[in-house]
Amino acid sequence: MAVWMLLLAGVIVLAGAVVQGSVGFGMNLVAAPLLAIADPILVPVPLLLVSSAFALLPVLRERSHTDWHGVGWGMLGRVPGTALGVAALALLPARWVAILIGVVVLISVGLSLLAWRPRPTRPALLTAGMASGTFGTAAAIGGPPIALVYQHTAGPTVRSTLGAYFAGGSVLSILALSLGGQVHADQLLAALALFPFAVTGFLISGPLRKVLDAGRTRPALLVVAALSALALLLKAIL
């Protein structure tokens, strides 16, 4: 990879890291479409490797706030959700799957703004984990379902819990890709080259946390979820 291309890709990853480090999710929303344009080799495996390692950083930074109970139930729901995502892709055109997911997320955001007040209860986490697995497998937008369940939770809990959940989910995805022979040495090198940019973005997100934690975490979370859905819809329609 040329130096200028590496720098461009690094800036993209840095921007995604700032969003996820401050809000709790959103790296793939920012980085995946832009990296695919810059150099298709960077998606999905290198980005997945970077994002899985990055997901551990919020957990380490705010580990005392992690809702491990919620992570466990969310991951339990993610397993059948992943299978549903595979089935959806096999039975329906990918475009219509993306449109359906985008509409569901936008409706969820709309309901949250009106009256819906989800809480991280066991049934809600199982359902959100299943939706996350389905959405993530079918359209690479697995963050919003879990994030919406935690929207009324304090910022540190949101970031560290989502980080732990994403790390676990990414490990499962990487193992599946490895078993399928889709992880290669050049992708590992690309991920290693991009990870310092992710760490830099994480450090930049530190001061932003204080701004969001002053009552702005929920609005930021809903904005990122809505943007994720809109980006998915535009990609499917255009």
C-alpha cells in the first residue's frame, strides 16, 4: 500500500475511532464505506481486526462500569441472530434486507424520541442481541439494537458495555472468517498499520466523553443510530 493511501485510510479509521470512543459505537459506520472506496482490501477483515482490538480500549478505560451481565445476555442472543442474518441473505435480495433493517432502526429511533424507554433487562438484551446478530450479519450494522437498549444508561456504562459486546462479537466473526480461509498475512499487516490511528482517535475521544456525559450521550447515540440507518438505506436505494 502506498504511503499516501495508508495515511488516508488511517485518517478514516481515526475519525471512526473518535466517534466510537466518545459515543460507544460507530467506527464501522464511518470507516467501512470510505475504506471500501479507498482500497477494498481493507474491508472487511483488516477493519474487523482493528475494530475488535479497539473495542477493548473503552472496556479498559472504564472497566468498573461494564455491565457484564448485559454483555452475556446480548451475546447469547447474538448467536441465533447471526444464523437469522445468514438465512435472510439466502432467502431475500440483499437490497431489500438492507432497506428493512434501515427502516426498523429509524422506527426504533423515532419511538425512542416519542415514548419508548427501553431498559437493559434480560428479555430486552436477548432480543437486542438477536437483532444485532441479524443486522450485523446481513448488513454490517449491528450496533444500533444494543445501543438503543442502553440509551438511558450513563455514558461510561454505554461505552464500556458496548465495547465488551463488540469485542466478543468480533472475535466470533474473525474465527468464522479464519475457518473459511479468508484471513491472510497482508490483511494482518494492514490492520497493524491502521491500529495506531485507531489508538490516536481513542485518545482524542477522551475530552469528548466529558462533553457527552453532561447529558448528551443519549442524543449522540440516537444521532449515530439514525445516521447508520440512513447510510444503509441510501446505499440500498442508490
